[in-house]
Amino acid sequence: MALLEIKQVSRNFKGLTALSKIDIDVQEGEILGIIGPNGAGKTTLFNIISGFLSPTHGEIRFRGKNIVGLRPDMIARKGLVRSFQGVGLFPMATCLGNLILAHHLYQEIGFWKTMAHTGSYGAREKEVKAKSLAILKTLNLDDKKDMAAKDIPYGYQKMLGIAMALATDAQVLLLDEPVAGMNPPEALAMTQEIKRIRAELKKTIVLVEHNMKMVMGVCDRIVVIQYGLKIAEGPPELIRNDPQVIKAYLGTAEAYHDTSN
Amino acid sequence: MSFIKRNLRGLVFIGLILIFILLPLIFPNPARIGMFIGCGVASILAMGWLMILRIGCLSLGQVAFLAIGGYTSALLAQKAGISPWIGLLGGGMASGLVALGLGVVFLKVRGLSLSIITFAFAEVVRLIISTLEFFGGHGGIMEIPKFNPLLIPGWGIVRFDTPLSCYYILLLILMISGLFMWRMDRSALGRTFMSLPQNENLAQSLGIHPLRYKVISFVTACFFAGVAGAFTAHYYGVLYPGSYIPMQSIIVQIQGTVGGVASVALGGLLGGSLMVMVESWLLNVDARWVYIFYGAVILAVTFMLPEGLLSLPRKIKKLYKKA
């Protein structure tokens, strides 16, 4: 049984069909890429999986249990955490503060326990801080730990966003355009990081991306969506040579330009 | 030296309490004590306002919760003969419950619209208490019972009919609400509150329900505003709808802003006390200056010290380093 099953998911916005009967199975431990032209419905699909939107039809099963209708925070607690397009962090907090927050938000403590600071509270604070510092170190962000998140370079901000998703201990990470807007070295660093996360931390990763080089390089399997329909699915070599995909996506001049960077 | 440094927070806290206990003994003039009581009530309101600001809501209706607390406690005492001491808690709980209902429905709204809702709510409360006969109408409520004497073991029967004794009641309320909000602000809860206005969707996608935390912050602030309101009812002995006009909510906002956003408890205490002291001095000179003063202060603070007086030491240090 697949870890995450998306079954016949459709979504309409007042007559406009954004997604139509999408079927995707995500296996444990794989990196799955979702690609498609702008407006194909990729982010809509992400919003539906993470609970920010509800599907008009269809079912999403995580570990065999239906998660449609749950709030985003409930889905996150089940082990399905997403990152956001653009910069998804708390801009005013420091880098370390962002990670500590991510820990706190995920392992919510009870109201009275927090207020009383009883028992393990102090020890937990220290543990969370140590853990956050360790994550920053593996991402080479530890020299920036006291800078406000809004003040660090864009590439690091995206990295920090993924670090926050990692801080939650979630099994599945949904990454919405992790290398969008990055320069080539930054994109390369991010690609390696994603590979490392899968290899060392045994996470399952679903990502939406426009950078073809990155998608082809990192994904085990790719799903192509166009106008809300799934038009192809398979390993990168197959997708690269699929005539329908080339026509829909790779064949255009812009897409070629994308491939080159 | 290292001892002082390590326990700075505790020492500041003990120092503040000692000062507050001794203040009315140094300035025994009843008018002065009345002013100190005004400072305390303003501080509790400003702390609450800052606590609500943490979740990204600029409240323009804090005075409504003062009114709800005051009227609840006054009516409980007058119509049901319930002791003002229990009324303090009753007033707070009434305010808290109203805040809970209001929060669950309206805290989903963000930004300016939410501020306008709090403003409108405060006006609705004021219009209800000034129209309905049950709440005394325009004339308000007179002859509210004062705090009754208490039998305190070891002290005998203690009467609470002087301004000085009421000052100590308020000091206790201020200490409890200040400590509670300080602890809340400085814990994981406070950090969660602060994350919400920065990126609510991210906070939710990391596993918390934003509305829950918004309601916690809102209800806490309004509960203490209600207790302060109940205290004023029994201290003054009269309640009058005219004291809950929108300008009063705006004054709370100015006091909170002047104090500073760095700390809910300290900012509220500083802003509330300082503003009320200057206000009462101005009232002696010429009452017309009060609103002009508040207007000038909010302009000056917004332009020159947007993070309030608490950010002043840091700013001075920076200037010092540059020079």
C-alpha cells in the first residue's frame, strides 16, 4: 500500500475545473516530482493535500486513512508538512527563533503546563534549542542564527523554510517550488540537500518545480499535469521522451530556457 | 556583581513591588493615592491591549471589557447581594466569556476589519448600558456597595473603606495579572502568538490551530480588563456609561504604544502609569490639554520611537556606540 494515495481528486472553482480526477500514489521513501505549465493545478493540488482547500470530489488517504476535511494543522500533526511557494518563514524572528518556533508549533504544549513551567518545561526548552542549532549546522546556517530571517539571502531563506518543515519530524514533506528564483549554485545546493534529507532522514518528498534540470536530477518519479489533467507519469527518462509531455511543456522556447539553467 | 546579573529579572520584580507597596506611604495624600489607582487600572488595560496586539489584532474596544466587568460586579452586588470580592472574579469571568464568544466568531477576521469590529463592539456595549433600564440607563448605577471588611487570620477584621486599602487591593490584582501575562508572553505561548501575525498559514501548516491561540490571548486580556472594571465599580461606588466612550479605548491604545511592544507586562505598566500621571498633572493645570497631550504623544511616539519607551535604552546605546 502506498503511503499517500490521491484518488480521483477534482476541484472546481465556480465552473472552472482546476483539477480533474487526479490519481497519484506516493510510495514510502521516494522523491516524487509534480510538473506542468503555469496554471496546470499543481499548487491547487498541494493546497488540497495539505488541507488549505477541500477537493470537490475524491479522496486522499495517508497511511490508509482519509484526510479530506481535516484542518491543515491536523494534517500536519499526522506527519504531512508542506513548505510554501516564495518565502515561507517568520520574517521578524531570528533564524534560530524560526526553528525553535517550528518545534514549538509542532509539539504544542498544554496551556497550564506552559504557564506553570512545571517539570520538564525548562529541560525541553534547552533540548529544542540544541536540536534547532544542530539543524542549522547541517544546513550551514549556524553563522546566521542571530540574524532576522528577513535579512538573510534568498537562497538561505528557502533553505530555512525547508529546515522548519524538517523540525516537525513529519514523514512526508510537500515542497512547493523549492528552487524557484535561485541562482544555479543555490539550486545545486538545494538539490543536494533534498537528496541528503531523503537518504539520511528517510523522508518521503513530493515537490512541485519548474526547474527541469533539478526535477530530472532529483526525482525518482514524475507526474505531469496539464489543464488539471494528469497526462503522464513515470521515471525521468520516460517523461523526458514522452511526446505528449514535450508538446505540452518541454517543447516551448521558455521551457527550453528553463532546462538550460 | 554576577549575582545581580544572574538574578536581574527577579531583583527588578522585587524592587518594583517594594516601590509599589511603599508609594502610598511616601505620598499619603488621598488625591495622589487616587492617581496611583488610576495608574494601576490603566496598566492592566494597556497590558491586555499589548497581549492582543501580539496576535496581530489592534484592539479599539478594550474599554468595553472594563464596562462588562464593572456592570456585572455592580449588578451582582446590588441585585443579588453578592460580595464585591466574589464580584471581582465574576466581573472578570463575564468579560472573559463575552470575549470567548466574540473571539471564536470574529478572530478569524484579520487586520483593519478586526479593529473595526472591536470598535463597533465597544460602541454596542456602551449603547446597551446607556439605554436599557436594567443597566441604569444614562444615569448609570449609583450606590454600588464598597468592598466589605474581611476577617484575615492574624490581622483580625480588616476594613477596606479608605483609598489606601483599595490601593492595596488593586496592587494585588495588578501583580497577579502582570505576572500571568508576563509568564504567558515569555513562554512558548507568547512565541506562538507572535508567529501568527507574521505568517499565519505557515504556523498552521506546522501544526497549530491559529484561532485557538488567538482566543487564548484575547480571553486572557479581557478577563483581566473585566477584573479591573469590577474593581473600579466598587472603588468609586458609581458607574456611568459616559466613562466608556471610544476615546477611552484609544487612550488605552496610546498607553500601550507608548510603553512598548518589547514586553507585554512591562510595556503596559510603563505606558499606563506614565500617561496617567502626566494626565492627572495636566488636569490640574487645564483639562483641555489632556486630549491635545494624547494626540501629541501618539504622533511623537509613532514617528520617533515606534517600538515605545522600552526600546529607548537600546536606541541610546546605539547612538552611544556611533559617537
